[in-house]
Amino acid sequence: MRSYETGSGPVDSDIGKGWEVARPLGGTSVDGVRMAGFRDRSAAGLDMRVLPQPVVVVVIALGDEPVTVEGADGHRPMRSLVAALSPGPVRVRGARVECLEARLSPRAAYALLGTSPRELDGTVAGLDDLWGRHARTLRERLADAATWQERLTLMDGFLAGRAARAPVMAPEVAAAWDTIVARRGRVRVTDLAASCGWSRKRLWSRFSAQVGLTPKRAAMTVRFDRAVRALHAGHNPAEVALACGYADQPHLHRDVLALAGCTPGALTGSDTSAG
């Protein structure tokens, strides 16, 4: 029996204080999957930016209220959602939020989503659109479970079942992704193609179909994720730009504005003029 831990802090610091968090101590049955359960104990509500990051995020709301996804296409209430690797400037808001979250590596996402990650088209989509009645049945079973341990076990078993009959990412694509991550996004697409023996065009096509981003965009996302973490840790933007491979601080500023929809100061809360 896998054991679970309930903590006072979130898995990721951007969700804020006052949250009950439950997560598996022994990991999950599927490689590349991390899970956690969240409950808003303070009733302060959720208001969180969804940022580009090197994982696909699945969220299943378990409470009485859906969450609201706010993006370029308006406001959408959702009881379950999938955020692509690079979803564009999006916010998720909700009251009395209780949910289960699974973060999928590109390998796991390719295996588990049931569709090419490219079909997400850089957006936040409804999980029901991908998994149909299976998503609705899973959500009902998770909501009916009495404890976080039961919920996390149910989710783990569901994903393990999908993984058992899932497609496998091409070794060349997986190796290219691993290289991008290992080099923190500081890699040339031409070098990636040469390392796997493919043409640049073939790598671009296969990588995009199986990861959901072009190799260049994937490198940009990995670099951006590292920069955001450094900014949240309180490091100086100019130093972050240099350490993360940006040409200069204005280059970092442009990327944050394009990918997060705000300035670096607003992203970290240091810009008091930001709304």
C-alpha cells in the first residue's frame, strides 16, 4: 500500500499559503507523473497564473464549484482541465477549491492524453474533450472517495491503466527533449537534429507532433521556467537573464511579457503598480 503525506504547504510556491496538500510519498506507478491533492483551508480562493512549464498539467476539480479559466478566448467554467506546455497568458480562479492535480512529463503526456499534444494547440482544454465519459466517471469516483489516500490511489490506478495500452514516444524525440532539459534550453535545433541522425525538418515535425511544441519553443519554455523560478526566489532580473541564457534583461522582460502576460515585477509581486 502506497503511503501519502498531508502537508501545510503547496507543492509549488505560486499557489500561496493556507492550502492543505496531499501527495504520494512513494511516487506514482507511471514514470513522469507527479500528483497532489489540494484543498483551500482558508477559503481565500484561488487566483493563479498558468505559466508555460515543461509539464502538461491535468486538474480535476472535486468540490461543488468549478474553476474559471480566463484567457484570450474569454472566461470558461471547468470541472477538469488540461494545460498545455505553453498555454499562453491564462489565469485560473475559484472559490472553495478542492482538486487533484497531475503533472505529466512530455513522455507521459504523449502516452496518457489519448491524442497528440499538438492538438492542445497551446491552450487550456477541457479534460472531458480528451477523455470523454472516462473523465466524468473518474471525477465522480474521486469526489466520492472519503480520503486523499483513496483519491490518489484511484488516480494512480487510472493512469496506470491508460499507460498499459499507450503509445511510446520515439527514442529520437525523447532524447532531444532530454537534451533540451539537461542543457536548460540552451541548445541549437541543428545540433539536436544531428545528434539523433535526423534532418532539421524531420525533427521539427516529429518533435512537434509528440511533444506539442517545436524544438525551439520547447527550449524557450525550459529556459523560461528556470528564469521564473529564479525570479520567484528573489534573484535580480539582470542576473537571472545572464544565468538563464538571455541576451540581456530586456530579452528576459520580453519573454516574460509574451509568455506570462505581465512584467517580471508583476510576476513576482515586486511591482506594486501592477494590477
